[in-house]
Amino acid sequence: MAINHAMKHPNCYICAMIRRFFKEIDSVEFEFNPMNILKLQLFQVYVMKDETRHRFHMEVSEDGNFKIADPVNCPPEYLALESKLSQTILQEIEV
């Protein structure tokens, strides 16, 4: 599912407010912080690795899915999880 298929108002705002949430993906906990609580466009994603908290961003792409916007800030072993991270965001907002 991509944003294009989510229930939304004509002005492209999602009907529900989006709040910070935590999800475990492949035994790793990620924290998702929306940069806009009404419109899905950008998330700060936090993850712990080697006792360091890393932050990277995921932004909506033209196809309505999310992609890692700044791969240089994402620990390399999590780059392959981009699709799962996107699905997690989209599932969180399903109505």
C-alpha cells in the first residue's frame, strides 16, 4: 500500500493525526517521529547501534512509498530494510 491509496482528504491530508511510534523490524527497534502530524511526508527514524543512537530521515517518494532520504546517516546494515521501514510507516496510518 502506498499513500496514494490511503484514505485522505482532497487536499492530500490524511484523516488521522500521525504520532511518534516504535516498531521492531528484524529484531531491531526503530522509533518513527513524523515531521508533520497531519501530512505524511517526512519521518525522523532513530535506531540504536553499538550504543549510539542514529538518526536518519525517510521521505515520501513520487510512487507514494517512503525511501531513506539520507542514506549516509543510516547505519549500512539497515539500508536493506528500506522497504520494510516504508511498509511499517504505511501500515501505521492505515484506516
